[in-house]
Amino acid sequence: MKTLIVNEKYNGKKLNKFLQDTFPCLSNGMFFKTLRKKDIKVNEKRVNENVTLCLNDKVEVYIDDCYLSIFPKLEIVYEDENIILVNKPSNIEVTGDNNSISRNFIL
């Protein structure tokens, strides 16, 4: 479980934006699955929808830490000066807005 406090930047913003900016490896699918399971609390109340946050709201997220890491741990299978080959977990997006692979590895 991770406990976060909403700062001024996310006052009036949606919960998914706050969590996906905080945890780049958190995919949309995992976010909505977690909402359906009611594994997210805002101000100690379980939520099952994408709520709007206010300054100093307390957000508790009950997700396995591998989904909440800031940078994914990837097994490098092969690397040379031109390419890198990684064995990535299935929960890490490689396309779309939460594309943590290319954001962290492509120069």
C-alpha cells in the first residue's frame, strides 16, 4: 500500500491523472481494475469511480509494488551500441501516453 497527499498541482484534477503521473508504470487497465476492486481510498473512503481530487486529499493505493514503481525493473537480454533487447513484464505499456519503456530508454 502507498499513501499519497494531493498537492496544489493536482487540486481539481482527476484521480487517474494524479496516479499515472505519480506512477508512470501504472497502465489505464490496471488503474480501472483497481477501481473496480475498490482498492483505492480517498480520505479513508473506498472509491469505485474516477473522482476529482482536492488539495491535501489523502490517497491510499492497494496495488502490488511492481505496478507502482517509478521506473520498471527490466531484464536486459542483449545490448550493443545500436540496440537493446529487454524482457519486459506484461503489465508495462509500450505504446500510448503511459509509455514508460520508450520514455526511460530511448534517447
